[in-house]
Amino acid sequence: MKYEISITKTTAPKEHPADESKLGFGQIFTDHMFLMDYSKEKGWYNGRIVPFGPMPIHPASTVLHYGAEIFEGMKAYRAKDNTIRLFRPTENIKRLNNSAERLCLPLLDEEGCLDIFNTLVELEKDWVPHSDGTSLYIRPYLFGNDPHLGVHAVKEAVFAVICSPVGAYYAEGINPVKIAIESQDVRAVRGGTGYAKCGGNYAASLRAGERAEQQGYTQVLWLDGVERKYIEEVGSMNVMFKIAGKIITPALTGSVLPGITRKSCIELIKEWGYEVEERLISVDELFAAAENGTLEEAWGTGTAAVVSPIGHLFYNGKEYTVSDNKIGALTQKLYDNLTGIQWGKIEDKHGWSVKVCEA
Ligand code: COI
């Protein structure tokens, strides 16, 4: 089922960034955005693409008081065959609906949601950057918008999509990042919202992230919220380790985000003949491996972060260097293959890369 989408084009198109090597992440926005309203009586209505700009919000809106908000992160790529492509967009739509279910927000029709992404990306296709390592980041988000203060499931909501031409998420680019394992704050517990992509998870992570940055680390690696023993995920990415030739990544226990890049990397690594264990991995096991020399590589995976090598791990006063603070061979192979599929440089045997339009 497709939603109706009206299009009002901007009369004041912005200048495109002159130097794509300085795009950074999420700082520049395209000319248009998508908005759609929801009410319990009408369902989703008034789907519209409008010029990018501020949107009015009721001062009592649910999202401002109770944080009823979920989001996704996707990218559109300018592929080698002169097309604009998305990477596994249906996976993002399914996850968006899983997050919506957890926060009692209204779900979206999968086909309708894909049509929204395609329509907006086609309209903004000239904003998809051209240089290696760049893409158009797409940020769909959905929030509760009841204009009163009672605490209950919302009756009104907004679905919005904005787009931003981006380069690397980390200033380090594809160079290894320094990660601090957090021993005070926790991000999520089972039964909570850890598996949902909701703004509140990120809000709760900011204090630890700030502390880590002040100490020279790029991001925080979270331990489980109960025993504070098992590794869960990094601030904006899932995490994987190569230990004695095997790949180990935290299991999706309910408090870990089910990453689409994570899932794709696991599929690729298995096809390359590696054993992949999705299981609980304790910080003690990780540091025993670092000490006895069997921790061969560590990396993060995410839409924004892509595949990002980890060069240092810090925990309780001790710092370990991984892979001589260089990108490991498997991490590099993963980066090359994943981005190769995304940018249409290598064959996509899985059908992950989905055409939106001609470039
Ligand atoms: C993404 O990888 O798309 C994310 O949503 C991470 C983000 C918080 C920057």
C-alpha cells in the first residue's frame, strides 16, 4: 500500500558542498524533507515532501516530555553503473516497525515506506555525493505528537525523513578508533529498549560518551546492564572481535541493537569460511585474549560507521593495543567488500543493493 505524497519544491535551492572531502557527518541537509501525520482516527495521512526547514511543534508534544521517538539510519549511494542505490532498505523498515512496536508508536506499511524513501531520494539525487567514501545519509524518524501531558500510548504522531550528504562518521576515517569500556553508566537492560533504535538510548549514553572523549577516546563500549560483565555494543556501532581465528560478536540478547551492517558482515564472514560465534563475551575473556596475544582484530559495524577498526581498548586503568593500532586484514576485507557492494564496484550476489533511479 502506497501513501499519497504531495511534492512542494523549494524556490531557494541551496548550494551543494564544493569540497566533498570535508562533508563530515550530518551537518549539511538537502533541499527537501518528507513529513506525514498520524492520528488514531485517520491512520497515516498528509504525506508530503516540502522544502527542508523548521517544523512547528506543540509545546506539550509527547516527544518533548516523554521521549517517544524512534529513528533509522540508511544511505543512498552513487553506484558505478550510474544509478542511485539503497542498501537493504527493507531491513531498516522492519527494524523501524519493531522499534515502533516497543514504544507504542504507529507502524508503517513496508511497501509505502519504501516508496517514501525512493520518492525523496530520487528528488534529492543530485545531493548524493560523488567521491569515494561518501553517500547520502537518510534519517527517517517517527515521534509521538499528542498535544497534552498524560502518560499513555500516543494517538498522534509524525513520520519524517531528512537527508544529509556525508563522508566518514569518525574524524579518524578508516583509521583505528580508541574505545573506552564503560564501567559506571549502563545503556540498556533486557526488557528495556536496547534493541529498539530510540532516541532515549542515545540520550542516556551521552554522559559516558562525554567522559570518554575528555579522556581522548572516540566512543564508549557498553557492558551489559545487570552483571556489567558482558560486552554489548559501542556508542554508534555493533562490535566484532577476531580471537584465535574465530569471529565473536555479542549475541542479540534484547539489549543490543540488531544492526543491518552487523547482519551483513556476519553473512559475508561466514561465506568466507570463518566460524562466527554470536554469544555472550565477557570483558575478562576479551582481555585474556588481548594478554595472551589471541585477540587479532576488533572492529565496529554500523550504517554511519560502516566497518571501523578498533586500535585501542581501555578498561579500569588498563589500555590494550589491538592489531598494532592498524586496520587488520579481515577488517579491511570486510570494508572493501561491503562498500564495494554498496557502491556497485563488485558483484552483489545477495541482492542487497536496491536501485532507486538512474543517477
Ligand atoms: C547509524 O549508523 O545510522 C546510526 O544510527 C548511528 C548514529 C547514532 C549515528
